[in-house]
Amino acid sequence: MYTGNVELGAGITDKYLARLFALRFTNHSRLSVYFNANNMNDDGKPGDRTTWSPADARKGITTQKVGGLDYAIDDKNKKYKAEGNVQFSHNNVDIKSDTYQTLFLSGGNVYTNLRNYEDRKNFNMSTKHRLYFEWSNVNLELSPEAQYRHNDSHTNYASASFNQDFFKKNDAENDIFGKQLTSTYRPFAINRNMRQSTADGYEWQTGMAIKSRIKFNRTPDNITLYARGSYKNSSTEKFEHNRIEKYSQGNLASVDYKNRFFDGKPNCGYDIKAKATYSYIIKRGLILDLSCSFNRNLSDTWSNLYLLDNIEGWGEETQYELGTLPSYMEYMHTLDPTNSYRSRQTINTSTFEPFFVWRKEIGKSVWKGQLAIPVSIQNRRLSYRRDKVDTTFTKQNILMNIYSSYIDWASKDRRYNFKLQYMLSSQLPNMNMYLNIYDTTDPLNITMGNSNLKTSLSHRVITTFKRIYPEKRIMLAIEGVYQLKQNSIAMGYTYDKATGIKTYRPDNVNGCWSGDINIGAYGPIDKRKKLNLKIVLGTGYVHSVDLIRTKDNTTSSSRSVVGTHSMTEQIHLYYTIGKSQIGIMSNGTYRRSYSQRDDFTPINALDMKNGFTAQIKTPWHFSVGTDLMLYSRCGYSYENMNTTDVVWNAQLSYPLLKGKMLLKLDGYDILKQLSNVNRIINAQGIVETHNNIISQYVMLHMIYRFSKSSKK
């Protein structure tokens, strides 16, 4: 038997789409091929999701081709099974983003506008396979895989920092990023950074996993053996023209131009793991798994930075294009030893993990529980060379994590349910953070190490209660989440207001926590069960702590504490008539951020999404789908972020040839008002980013479905 479909689409603004899916299958085999080419940010393949909706578009404009093959074969006696896939993809991504950043500083905030335009080309090819064999008491599973990636990118970046907020003006950006900073902004300017770069790199990796389960006679116990090994190799070359302007009292104080070449090759590493698990059924309803594992990871990294502007004719007025290299004999002497390094790290982790699963029925109740407490001993060794730093050191830590652990109570009639979960995760500082180095690779963002860092812990508690009315198909639920972090690793920084240079240093902070509670209900609200309501109301609080100080302070980094309270609502009401459905919806989020600092201005922001949706089947075989949404934002720091957009999408389809062919007309963002804005608030400041996305188009699709059944 075989089945499949072909889809072709063409639209205004040069939009196009072509898809192919074909499947041949028997009782014991399956072979499918697929292909997808489009410029609509769609990289899906059949089975990934139920629709190929342009509403899932991510930031940037992506033109891509994706294709592959899936197969599966099994023995009618279930003695073996083979399955796998081969996939390739090639895409071009055009990303444009504008970011408005406010840094919370004592004595007055600093405002930065960042503009980043990036053009990326990516090629990816991967293959994964699984071979499974089964005998009476033993099974064996082999899983080989391999992947190759190639990346090529070109980036134009610009940033400007001021001690006054100009970005509330919609026309400020054009003056800020001109060839020269205009006199209007110079008295308040701290620095400007213009950077163009191009990069080319690849990575390939291969690996194999082996798994076997052995059953014992006359007992339900079993043992599972697992082993995995992988190797990867990568290389990256990056060229960069970087110009930094620093201002003082309204005048251009200095210009620092660098023509740089980053040589990041060769980088390689491997990872091996072995694990044994014994599953012991203590009694009915009580199971214990005991696991022991060993994992070894090695990574070897080189990074050399060459200052090509030290060569005559390769400075700011160079005639050589970005991405051009002089001869090796010329540029080998321009190595920047303070920002070039070699790092070789090995991590050995031994883990013992008891895992309990418990279930018991008591009267009209069903109790379930699960507890996993892996304890690991981790030995890390880092050999690092960088200029005058030539060191080898080790760290040994005992780590405890609790995950997938809960206690659950439910009534036998499933009308009531209560669940309590607890999770504990340990995070070690990166070994590079311990190093006594002064990294000026990015002259405006310098990083240092800290040899006194501690392990951070994260505690998370989740409680859930559900009440179900089966005869009415109604469910009520309430959920609470609390998270506490101890010794969080914060990249605190010292800010030099004269130059705009941030010097980062990792440190441990306490006081970070968050909590939220949500109440929801779902089900029909009329006797005929045609009208359904879903409502979720929530409130939450995030307590953020970071370390920030300005250079003129003589004390250690001061704590910056910001609290953010939020309230959310989700209301969906929809009515079903036969195969048609209409509905209204409202989603809203209100955030209020505040701090005890005298110079902090409270922030109040509201995001709302209200609209109407419909899927209608007409008696004339036409299908009509539409959604009309009102997106509104207010309370943002910058005027161009406070918007009210009406986004309307519509679709009309009609079947032909007894359903084998479908004609479909799509209208996406018909009113051309869709935008993409993200906002982050924490103890360091506010970051608001506007990204380019797929905008208005109308597309006509033709979909043809084919199939053939085997003759009996």
C-alpha cells in the first residue's frame, strides 16, 4: 500500500511553498520520503505537528529546503526491528533586531540601543538508526548516529550608550547610527560601537549507543546494561572590523579600530558513558531500581586571535575586503596572546541512583509515589594556557539531585486528585570561571574569573489539585509553584560611566526566588454541551538579585534587587455546531516591577490579546477559517513598543476530484500589523527587543492526495 500528498503554493510578495510526502507500507515495513521548500519559516516534516501553520513562524525570515527518508522493518515473529532516518536541510536566515536596554545603576541609569542585522546560511545532514533484536530472556538495541553542520554568517552590529533616554523618540535611531553622531546626542553620549563580521565553520559528530535488558528465570527482576560513545570535531574562522568611539563632555575622545581574525580550530572532544541498572520488584506495588554509571567527557579547544590592523595597509582605511587574509608569514606575528588560549578539560562522573516506585490502594483511594535520588562524584581537570597563565587544576564535588519525585493521591472514581512534587538540582560553576584571567576579546564587555565560587542549588515545589465531574465533562484545577535558588551564579559587573565598559565577574548571590499560583476550569456550560469554556487565572512574583556597581564606587559590588509581580488571564469560549466551531478568546498579562532603590522608577506593563476565531463547514463544501486578533501593549519604556495591532488571518478551501484535490486560499496578516516584541526585566535592567518576522501575504495552495491499496 502507498499514500501521500503533493502541495504547491504561490503568493504575493514572492512567497512560495512546495511539499511532498509519500509513504509505502506493508504489515511489517514502512518507507517514507518527504521534501519541503519554502520561504515562510516552515521547516517541519509530517508528524511533527498536526498543521503547517504560518502562525508558528519564528523571528527572522527563513528560506529553506528540508528533505529526508524514514524507514522501519520488523519481523513478523517480533525477533528483530530496524528503523531510522536520513535528513538534510539548507536554509538562509535573515534576522533584523532592534534592542532597547536600560541598565539600573546608582546615580542614574544608562540607556543603550543595539541594532543587529544578520544573514546566516546553514547546511545540516543527519542520520539516526535503531536495530533491535529480541530472544527469550535477552534483548539488544544498537543506535548509531552521525551529523554534519556547516554555517556561514555575515553580521552588521551597532550600539550606542547614553546617560539620557532618547529612544522614546521614534526618529532617534536614524541620527544615532549615522556615519557621525549628531551634535544633538553628543553631550549625552558615552560610546558607540560599529562592528561588521563574517564567520565560516563546520561541526561533525558521530556516536553509537548499545542497550540490553536481561531477564531472570522464575523472577520478574531484570538488569539493564547501557553504553554510549560519541566524538565530535569542529572548526570556525571569523573576521571582524570593530570600531569603538568614546565620548567625553560632548566631544569624541578616542577611536579604537581593530581588524581581527579569530582562528578557532581544531576543536574536538569525546563523551563515553556506561550504566547498569538492576530492577527489583520488592512486592506488588513497590519497585526499586538501583543504577550505577560512569561518564567521561573530554573537550580540547583552541582559539587564536590575530590583530591584522598591526600590518601596514590593514587598518581602518584598508582596501582589502572583510574575510581576506594576508600571507601566514605576515599575520602570524600579530597574535594577541592576552586573548588567545588553549583549553583541555576532562570530566569524570560516577553516579549511584536508587529509584523507588510505589503504588497502594487503601479503601476508595489510590496512593502513588516516586523518588529518584542520584548521588554523583564528579572530578574535573582543566589545563589552560593563555599569555602568562599556564595552569592545571582539579575540582572534586559531590552532587545530589532529586527529580521525578512526587506523591500522588487520587480517588478510585478519578474525581479527585492531589499531587505534590519536589525537585532539587545542583549546578557547578564552569571551570573557566575559576581562572585568574582578564579577557578583553570584547573591549566593551570584559570578563574576569573568581576562584571562590560555590555550587548553586535550585529547589522547586509544585502542588496540584484537580476536581473532575465526569458526567458533566468539567474539570477544576489549582496549581502552585515555588522555586528557591541558593548560591546562584550571577555575572555581576562594574560599569565605567566614563567609557561604558562593563567588567563582568561571576559571584554567588542569595535571595533569588519566585512563586506563582494558577486556578483554572474547563468544560461545557450548557445542557447540550455545545458551548465550552476554558478559563485560567494566575498571579506570580519573581524576586531577582544581582551584583552591580559603578567604577567610582570603592566598595564591593552592590546588590541590585528587583521584584516583579504579574497577573495573567486566559479565557476561551467556543461554540460547536456539527463540524463548525466559533469562539472568542482573551489572554492578558500585567507586570509591575519595583525596587527599594531611590532612583528606581516602577514599571507597569500590560500585554493583551483579544479576538475571534471561526472554522465553518458550509453545505456547498466550502470550508472557511478565520481569526481576528487585537494585540495591545502599553506601559513599555519606549513609544514604538506601545502598540495596538489588529491581526487578521483567513483561509478558504474547496475539495475537488472527490476529495483527492484541495484548493486553498490563505490570507496571513491581511492588515499588515503583525509585530514581534520581547521584554525581559531582572535585577540588572530592562531589555526590550523588536524582531523582524514573516509579514502579510496571500497564497494559493493546490494539494493533491494519492493512495493505493494492495489487492487481496
